[in-house]
Amino acid sequence: QFSISRAGAMAASSSSRHQELVSVRRSVVKVFVRSSQPNWTSPWQQRPQRSGTGSGFCINTSRRQVLTNAHVVGDAVMVRVRRYGHAARYPAKVLCISHQVDLALLEVPADAFW
């Protein structure tokens, strides 16, 4: 009987871990960025745009906020985010950025994203 209850506990534990993994996946986003660094030798010009990607995660659904790294969205011209398992990309706005701690806060206003 001990082995049966132990197996049942292991199955319940495995099920709860699966639910936690599903919950975590829902909060993870991929961040797509088009950026253009300043041209310090000719300040009236921008350097050519480059594409990059990074990751982030939803931290506040009521405020529609996503946390990512500052190096991902630094010098961003356009930022879009995509949820795990979805194909659609949604525009995002950089609310604040701190290169000292390498964090940036994004806002995703699209209802369909949430």
C-alpha cells in the first residue's frame, strides 16, 4: 500500500509541475526589435537598422506590462512581442529602460495579446 500511495503522490506532483510549466509558458514572450544606433561621427544621420530578438515575461496583465532586458530594446525603432505558441506579433512601447541593471519595461496595448 505504501508503494501505491507513493506512486499516486508522484503522479499528483508530476501533474502539478506540468500545470506550473504551462502557467510559466503563458507568461513568456519573444521580443522582436528593429533598432538603429546613433552615428556619433555624423549626428544628423542614423546607422542602418538591424533586427534582433530577445525574451521577456508578462509581469502585470492589468497594466499590460512586459519585463525584458535593456540590451534587447536599446536604440529600438520598433518593438513587437509574441506569446509562446502563437504566431501573431503585437506592437509594444518601451515605457522605461535602465542600462545600469539591464532591464526595460514594455507596454503592449493590444487587447488580442492579453
